[in-house]
Amino acid sequence: MKRKILYWQLSALVCVAIGGTLLHFLYTLTNKSPIVAPFSGVNESTWEHMKLLYFPLFVFAIIQSRFFKEFRGFWCVKAIGISTGLILIPILFYTYNGAFGKSPDWLNITMFFVAAALSLLLETHLFLHKAKSYGKKAIPLIFIVLWGILFVVFTFYTPQLPLFKSPTDGTYGIK
């Protein structure tokens, strides 16, 4: 059981690395297609980088759920893990930039992977120690889907807040 969980969680990290990287460039590679915009990074804002973590984790969770039927609390663990990763991205980014100024690109990429790894590490811990004690799946699943809805809506109707502002060109959402 432990080996199964570790295999799946390491696979999730690989999928996030590949998926997040692909989604980072997909909008530009498709000539700014409005079809891929809700799921890919449309600018360099912190919010858009959170989106790059969310969609690979969510798609992987859907696949993984088919093989984790013995975990009654599967979606609760995933809601905690995904939310942790999404919260860590702005915490790491704004903490570093607040303390040291603008962060270099390599550090921003590292922060993305650290957020992904820590969220999956937390999930692994929860799967190994608590996942069978959690109850209903509807509420955590609704919470996860709500994140996705916000990413899609805010791509087109972007709040004029610093979280959504691209540091490279000052845009919000789709240009």
C-alpha cells in the first residue's frame, strides 16, 4: 500500500512538472487561442502560475481516483493538497520578493516545483495516516472544482489586484 501511494505521488510530481511547463507556453504556442486560455498561462502573473499547478494536479487526481477506491477520504486529501500548493505559490513568491526584491526566473520555477512537491508530500502523509478516516467526497470535490471555475472565469474577467497583474507587462488576464 505504501509503495502504491509513493508511486502515484511521484508520478503526480512528474505530471505536474511536464503539464505545468507545457501549459506555461501553450497559450503562446496556439497563437493566443481563447480555447486554451482558461487552462494555460496567459501572462506571467502569480495567479496564472497557480493555474499551471491546479490543472495538472486536478486531471491527475481524476485519473488517480480510479485506482484509490479504498480511500474513502481521497477527495478530501486532494482538496487539502491542491489548495496547499495553490496557497504556497503566492506565499513563496511574495515572501521572497518582499524580502529580497525581484526574483530571477530560475527561482520562480523552483518555487513552483517546491509548492508542487510540498503539496504532494502533504497528500502522501494524509494518504498514509488519515485518508481512511475522512468522510464524504462531495464537499471536497466541489471545493476543488470551485478553484477551477475561478481560474476559468478570472482568465476572462480578471480582478485588478496585484495577484493577477503580470510583472513583465502590467496586464491582467488576456491581453
